[in-house]
Amino acid sequence: MAPQAHRHALRQNYWPTAAGAAIAFPRLDADIDCDVVVIGAGIMGLNAALELAGRGVSVAVVEAEHPAAAASGRNGGLVVPSLPRVGPLDVVRLLGDRYGPELVRLVADGAQTVFSTIERHQLKCDAVQGGWINPAHAGELVEGLQARVSAWQRAGSRATWLNAAEARQRIGSDTFHGALYDPSGGHLNPFGYTQELARVASEKGARIFCESPVLRVGSGGGRYVVHTPTGSITANTILQCTNAMQGGPQSLAPAVARSFVPLTVFQLATQVISADVRRTILKGNEALSDTRNNLFALRFTADGRIVTGGMAPVSQWMAEPRLLRSLARRMERIFPQLYEVKFDFIWSGGAALTPDFLPRLFEVGKNWFAPLGCNGRGIAMTTSLGQRLASYVVDRDPEVLPLPITSAAPIKAHTFARYVPQLLLPVGILQDAMRR
Ligand SMILES: Cc1cc2nc3c(=O)[nH]c(=O)nc-3n(C[C@H](O)[C@H](O)[C@H](O)COP(=O)(O)OP(=O)(O)OC[C@H]3O[C@@H](n4cnc5c(N)ncnc54)[C@H](O)[C@@H]3O)c2cc1C
């Protein structure tokens, strides 16, 4: 085990320390007018704003804190061309023939969309397109994962199958039984990516306002009026990209807030790993996430740390010390060469989970859209969905949408349902351990 893992003071969120200086955007302190107002400066909202500004639309972004304050600047940075748990066949079964194949294509191309966006706008965010590797942690999962590879291949994805020897060699651990490998995946500094999206969107003409929480949405003259404590924005269209950061009495759209389960996910960054050990793990600098219910994910940072993460089972009580111990032990079981590795950083963020693991595109009112629910694989999905939604707002061509526009459907017994994933995690962990 890693006995010293929590003996020194741990720092919060590693990503800002490794990103360039953040741009300071002003607070909204006037009453302004624009065509589209985006609420929330995460990856989704900023991709939409960038696309809109690039097409000459008058767009303003209004953010409660600063760009990358929430999940977009606090996630693991794995760029994954896949959905959590569901494969292409499930997507078509759930969404039907009109939207299913379109969403599958969007997901298969999702990582490439991220890296192409980074390339096109020269975003400085330590992006590495080293591939995404999704290994089977138990032999009994191999057949199902191979079938998943075939289904993704038929959908046009670049995924291939690595047998046990190939997977073990590439990963540097003999605990895996084969893997899905997609060379279009990779990793980045998510805080840097989001901040850079804000920089470029603002250079292209998007007006970005920080420390300006939207308190309520009113209307006047057939247009929306978005109110913050110190100003307002009148607009024709609202893109509400607030993800898991909503709910409570101040909720802008209560039905949307009850249509997903907010989930607290922790991330940890180790000390810098020695070059000798580093050479033995993920030899192509891939991003790894495996088949466990209690997902095991790992990637290296630009300065040679490992970022991994997990959820606290049952409750948030003593979550950090519990996770420090259990995640250190787990990492060591999979990679014995990481014996006694220490963590320097621990932080958490809020993800939005939908019951079927698919994203949503809600219409709160006419021309008020709320996309969300990218679950734990949101970097690629929010990038693609944000861009597509912006394109729809400009052209009104429904063909560009990979999802139907629907009304929010609140989850039954939401007050209880929001605790279900954490309560069920011990069952998932047990199932992970029993699989052979
Ligand atoms: C810990 C963690 C690890 C993850 N790891 C990965 C990963 O490795 N790979 C991956 O692909 N995905 C990962 N995800 C998921 C991914 O981070 C999210 O799906 C994605 O960042 C969501 O982006 P977003 O723009 O929709 O929302 P957010 O980044 O959550 O942005 C929403 C913004 O809205 C603002 N806001 C909310 N309410 C208001 C208001 N009333 N007024 C103004 N502003 C408001 C918030 O301040 C926030 O900045 C992870 C998530 C978490 C939490």
C-alpha cells in the first residue's frame, strides 16, 4: 500500500497550476443586447459561443464564476471517443433510426473533433492524441468488448482490438485481458482547453462576462431578459449550458435540474513519476479507462504526474482520506511499479448523470435550449454538441442535430434518486471483484 499518501498537505485542482495565465473577463455591469446569450462558460457553452462568433452572430457568455470553474476545468482530461456503458447498438435501440446513427457517428468522431478544434484554433492545452485504451479487467468481459469493437468499427470508428499480450505490453500491467484501442483518443489539460476556448471565442467577438450568476430569466418585447446581480442581457435565444451546476430554489429551469443526477467525482494527481517507471506504463502516452463499474482511469500529465480518480462509495463522509487510501491501493495492484507513490493534489467536480447514459437536448421555452448529461465522458461530447447546437441556432437545419429536442423529463423521486449511484457503488465494486 501507499502509507505516506496522505501525510503531507494536498493541494486543490492540479490543472490551473499547469495551464497558462487565465484571462480576466469583466463582470456584467450594464444592460446589454445580443442575439444569443450562452449561460455557462464550460466546454459546451464556449464551443457554442466560438462557433456562433465565428459565424458573425452577436453572442454573449455569462458565467457565475470564471471559465473552467466547474466540471470542464476539474475533470480527468481523457478525450474519449465513446459513451459510458452504452455501445452503438444500444444508442440506436434507445434513440431510433433517425437520431441513433447520427449520435453514434458524432461519438465515433468526437475525439477527433476535439483535437481538430485544438489544431484549428491553436489552443495551448498540452493536448496529446496518443489514443484511448479501454482494457477488459476480467476475462469474462472479453467477448462483449470484442463485440463492442466490431459494432464501433461498423459505425465508422477507428477502434481496433488488442489481444491480452498486446494490451499488457502497451499498458505495462499484466492484469488486463485484451483492450479496445482507438487512436483518435488522447488527453489534455481540461482547464487549459476551456480557458483557451474562452480566449479564442472572445477574440472572435463573443462578449464574456464572469462572476455574473444568472439569477432569473424574464421576458420583454418577445425576447428573453437574463438577469444577473449587476446587469442584464436581452437576447432572442438562450443556450443554457449549466450542466450539473443547477438545482435548488434558484434553479433557472427546475424540470431540467431534476432530469439528471448530480454526481461528485474526485480526481487525484500524483507526485512526478520517475522517468524509469514512467517508461513502463502506457508506452504510447495513451489515456486509459477500463471496464470496471468503479471506473479505473489513468493518464500522464505533461510534467509526468499520473491523474486518476473515483467516487466515494455510500457517502461523502471522509471522502478524501478514504479515496486517497483506496485509489493508491488500486493503482498499486494494477501497476506494482507504482509502489508507495504519493499524491500531491486532490479535488472534485460535479458530473451530470442521465439514467440511460445518453446526453439530452432540452427545450425549456421557444428558443431556450438546455443541452446536458454528458456523464463522465463529456469533453468530446460537449465539444461536438456545443458546435452542432450553435450551427442549428444559425441555420435551423434539424439535420445537424444528433439528438431530438425534447421537453425536460424529471426523474421520478429525484430527491432520493440523486443518491442512488453512490449507494449502489459498493455493489458495483463487489461485482468488479467477483468477475473472473
Ligand atoms: C471529476 C470529473 C472528472 C471527469 N472526467 C472526464 C474525463 O476524463 N473525460 C471526459 O470526457 N469527461 C470527463 N468528465 C465530464 C466532463 O467534465 C463534463 O461532461 C463537461 O466538462 C461538462 O461541460 P459543460 O460545459 O457542459 O459544463 P460545466 O463545465 O459544468 O460548466 C457549466 C458552467 O455553468 C456555470 N453556471 C451554472 N449555473 C449558472 C448560472 N445560473 N449563471 C451563470 N453561470 C452558471 C458554472 O459556473 C459552470 O462554469 C468528468 C467530470 C467530472 C466532474
